[in-house]
Amino acid sequence: MSLAFSLRMAWRETRGAWRHFIVFFGCVALGVAALVSVGTFAANLDRTLGREARTRTGGDLELRSARPLDDDVRTALAELARGGAATTTVRELAAMARAPARGATLLVELKAVEGEYPLYGRVETVPAAPLDTLLADRDGAGGAVVEARLLERLGLAVGDPLVVGAARFTVTGVLVREPDRSMGLVTLGPRVLIGGPALERTGLLQVGSRVRYRTLARLPAGVTARVAGADLARSIGDPAVRIAAFDEAQPGLRRFFSQLATYLGLVGLASLLVGGVGIASSVTTFFRRQLVTIAILKCLGAGSRVLLVTYLIQILSLGLLGSLAGAALGVAAQPLLVRVLAPFAPFSKSSGMRGRSPVGSRSACSRRCSVRSGRSWPSAAFPRR
Amino acid sequence: MIRIRDVVMRLSSGGRPLTILDGVTLDVAAGEVCAITGPSGSGKSTLLGLIAGLDRPSAGSIAVAGVEITGLDEDALARFRRETLGYVFQSYHLIPTLTAAENVAVPLEIVGAPDALSRARGLLGDVGLGERGHHYPVQLSGGEQQRVALARAVALDPGLLLADEPTGNLDSATGVQIIQLLLALNRRRGSTLVLVTHDEALASHADRVVKLHDGRILNGAA
């Protein structure tokens, strides 16, 4: 009595009752597809976040504080620079921008950067030009690169003047992509990017101003960010300065995606359990119908082990095939999953798609009004075009 | 070939004991054709099932080809059946998901016989269905299905052939063809044939007729 007989019988029985197994196959495939699609989605997100962590942080190390760094910290940073590190300072604050011709005003997120910025990644603008050139002073006015929706809201165009605080600027470009913009749920307004010296002229840096000071450092090869960060924290000893390595920055973002993946995983698991009821039902019905065949086989001399192996092979093979089909379906469903989840996410999907200009998605951006961001889903979550 | 002693079969029906066979003693010699007849409910099919080891008696002993089968477990009984006997059912009991040739091949495949399918096609040729091997049972008439069942029963050349009302579901003309085929197959192989029937004409082909009534043998016990 051979395994060959069990294999042959399993195949013949499946061939003869394939309609019956559609439910079984479908339940397994859909359940597995749900789990695989969520798992793949979460893994892609995590991998992308890891890969882009330096770019999104803006450096290997980030020092964040609510006031200018004091001398001790500057000394420590100078020591780091002597070791081969590059540093740059970014200052961010909320401000009112005004279009002088129309008198319209808009709350904006102002960001002043220094010459080395960005240390990782690159700022994409329209027109494409070096950031230094775009932010340079012209005719006594600073250069400002702004998001497209600011132009729309204030009725401005590239080349028009813009007033922030007491300083005059000229809009020199449209901001398409800003590598280190944090992914918060709420933003106050569109981004306005200016040079560091120009910020001084706005008169906004006063006692009580809510300015976020970020000092970014790119470490030389061979220096571990976490180790360097820990050393720096020890030498500074100022709890008001928060120091984070690139892989521990933006913990909220990772937590958000982790919780999203957990939630979707639970949904997938629930669907698999519900599918399990379907599986159990179809298998029970099948075996009830097979009782006569089993009795005939026993009458013809088939032992219980042969029968057990025959039906185990049949059910396990179908389960395996259903799982493989489900896995393929889960992977194939990735683009669909991203498309379905995008409207529920606090991110603008369109601006994350490669090859599409945010200028072209202005209407979608403006519909999201202030509770949006011009930032993207991690690129791996979307198919690269 | 068959030695049955004081076999009693009791079942419980609606909480009350029901005696199906009541002290049956019977011997069937090797190569003999024995017909068991009797009215409906007399215990004919039950007795045949006990001889095949499909059921267990409440008391008594049954030895087939020198093997006492009442003490065998399920797997030993399955081995006993495939090594000793072929069984023909009244309602054919072909496996619906298998073709005619595959149905006949099943006993051969169970024992791992080489060329099971080609041998099965040869057996179908013996019963006049050489061209119908690829048909499924549902595509065959009742008579054709019973011929496939006959081919399957003799596939392993058993020493004992048991037939339970083999013509019961067939019209009389087809029934005659089937019984002639059954007797011819049995003669050719020289096996023992025990057939259950309530058809006197069919029973007349047997070497010996055993009459059962209310679970007791009225005549022809030995």
C-alpha cells in the first residue's frame, strides 16, 4: 500500500469535487491575502522609514531646543566639527506672511536655514536651482521659497514680493520637496523657506518667541550616531537640549505606522478567523459527503492510515495552494491597499507620488486646508513611477 | 471456505433489542455457489456483511479461508477483505468522482499492483465495457455500473465473491445478463460465490440454496 495511491486518490477526489473546494480555497486565500498584504505593507513602511531616516531627520544627529544653544553646547559641537562632522542650524517658527499688493495675510511655517542645509537629501524646487541662489538677497529683499498653496491662497506668483514680519522677500521658487520635514498630524500653514540672516531682519526673534532651534550634524564615516549622541549629551548636560540619533528621531511616526500595522493585522486575523468558519464548514460538509466513498474504500481493503493520509494530503495541498494564492494576492494588492488607506492617513498621497508636481495637486492640497501636510508617504509604500 | 457457528446478531431499535440473526450455523465449501434467500428482513444482507467483516456479530464465530474474523481489528479486517474477497453491492457503490477504469483500478492500486489502470481496462473488457473506461458512473446505466462493480470485485482474483442482491436494482433482462456474467466470472476463476437474493430464478443457478427466515436457517445449513 503506497503513498502513490493516496496521492492519486487525493488528486482524483479534488478533481471530481473542485466546485465544493472553491469555498475552502477562497477562505484560505482571502484570509492569507489579508495578512500578507498588511504584513508586506508594514514591512515596506518600516524598511522605508529606516532607509530614509537620515534624510527625514536631516542629519545623523539632531539637537533640538526652544532657545539658542549656549556656549557649552557650541563648544561641544565645535569639538565634533573638528573631528570631521558637518553641522548646520535650522530655525522654525510660525509667522504671518503678507502679500503687500493685496494686503492678504496667511499663517505660515517659517523655516530659516544656513548654508550647509540640507546635510542629507536635497530640496526640490520649481524652478530647479541651488537653494543658496534662491534664498540669496536681491535688491535688499531676501529670497523665499514657498509651498504652492501659499501662492494660491495669497494670489501670488514666483517673482512677487512677500512680507514676513518686518522683512521683505521675493518669492523665488516653489517648494516641491523638503527632505527633513517632520510628519505631524497638524500643520499651521504652508512652508516658507528663507535664509538664516534674513530671519534676523524679520524682527520675529524676540523674547518669548516660539522658535524651534534644530542643529543638525553629519558625522564622519566610522562614527556611530548613537554613541556620538550619548557622548554629546554627557558633555552638554543640559536637559533642555534634546539629542536624538537619526534612527531614534520621529518616534511618533514609527509608532503611528506600528499601530496602524497592528490594527490592520488584527483586521486580517479576524477575517482569517471568520474564513476559518467557512473552512471548517466546507471541510465538514465535504467529509460528510465522503463517508460513502470512505466506506467503499474500506470495503475494498484500504486501511485507516491510507485513508487518513489521502484526505490529509488533499486538505493540506488545497490549504497550501490557497495560502500561496493568498500570498500572491496579498503582494499584488499592495498598490490597492495604499490607495485605499491614503485618504485616511494624515498625509497627502499625491505629493508623495513620484513624477507628479505638487503644483499640479494644489486643489487637493487646498481642500485639506490647514490640517494637512505637503509631506509624502514613505516612498516605498507607493510604487515608484 | 466459510465456517459459521452459532452466530447471533442483535441490534437495538428504539431502545428495544432486535434479533437479526438467531444462532446461524453454516458451512460453504471452496468453489461452491451458494445462494441465501429469504423474505425481506430475514437477515440475508446482515449475514453477508458479517462474512465480509463489515459488521461484528453479537455472538458466535465466523472463519473465512481459515481466518477467524470476529476478533480482528478494523485494519486487519481491511487487509482480510483485500486478500480474500470481492464484494458486489445491490446499489453498485462506485466512487462517483472516479471513472469506470479508475474504479476498477482502486483495489489494484491499494495493493500497489503495477499497471493497475491497464489491467482495469482489461477487466472492463471482460465485462463488455472496454470502450467505457473513461466514463464516470453517472454517465453509465444501472446495468453498466453493476458490470463495473463486478469487474472491480474480481480485480484481485479473490477466492471468495460475495454478492448482495446484485440484480436488485436492475430490470429483469439486465438482471439475467448480470447474473450470467457473475456466474461466468466465478466459474472462470474457480472462486466461491455466496449471493444473497430473494429472486428464486436467480437462486436456481446456485449449487445450494440456504433459506433464512426471521434470522434462522430453515434448510441447507451444510
